[in-house]
Amino acid sequence: MPVNYIIYDLEATCWLGRPPKGFNEIIEIGAVRINEYGEILGTFERFVKPTLNPKLSGFCKKLTSIKQNQIDIARTFPKVISDFKEWSGMYENDFHICSWGNNDRKLFLDECSIHKLDSDWVDHCYNLKNQYDNLNGGIVKGNLKKIVIKEGFEFTGIQHRAISDAENLAKIFLKYFDEWTFI
């Protein structure tokens, strides 16, 4: 059965200082789909309308460059995640969902819990940051942008935008394509 690697990043509601009660909610999903031969098959980019705290903080808008009106017209998580799962090919192929760190996996689990959705597919999420650290002899300091540059690539797009971060992470993923472990 063919394998798809989904290299993804999420942006979420955030605040400077003390956040309101509740969860951080996903406001953007960006992903790159790569087949078992290391070929990029496509990209996915959607804004997500948060339901618990629908108004973005000034801090969040500045950090992500996402505007309130982009969120206001977005679909909610259940609809967007349905589109994402369909786009990813996870219904007809084996798949591995890969992010930089564990926070995005936790965000997916929280959103599935909030909306009472099945989260079994999240078991296929892998933390590339941990594996990257191991490949490079220990904890590598620096954010994704610094690592992309360290690896000899240009960081393209806007930092803290899901699609840009996913596309840049895909560069690292492809460089080490044969060295990742999926158990």
C-alpha cells in the first residue's frame, strides 16, 4: 500500500500574558503531502474558525499575521479537519503525519476532544524535532527558521504561518528522507 507523509504545522489562538479559560484553538492548518518516493504531491492551507474564543488577540494577529476577518469567514474545525483528512489520502493509503515538536499533536487531540471527534488518526503523528535532535547528536537549539537556514536552505514565506512553516519543514524532511523512523 502506498505511503503518504503529511508534513504539517498549525497556528493557534494565543495571548501575551494570561490567556482566557479554555484551550488554545487551531486557527490555521498548513501541510505538504509527500509520497514514498519523496515527491511532493500537493499542499493544504485552511483557516479555522475558533469556537471557544473566536476573537484573536492583538498578540496573536501580530505573531501570525492572520487577520480577524480571515478567521471570521473560515469554517469550524470539524469541517476543516474533514477536508484535511480527505486531502491527506489517509482513507486509501498508509500515512504518517509529521510536525516540528509535540505541541501540534496536542492541539489536534484537544480540538478533537472539544468537538467530540474521533482522534485515532492522531496516533500517526510523529515529532520530527526529536528525531532531528537524535540525528544530530543531541538537542539542537533554535527555532524552525534557524534550523532551516542551518541546513543550507532559505526560509521562505512568513514565519508563524502554517503553510510556510510546513513547506520549510518539508525541506528538512526531504533532506533526511531515508533517515526518519516511523514505528
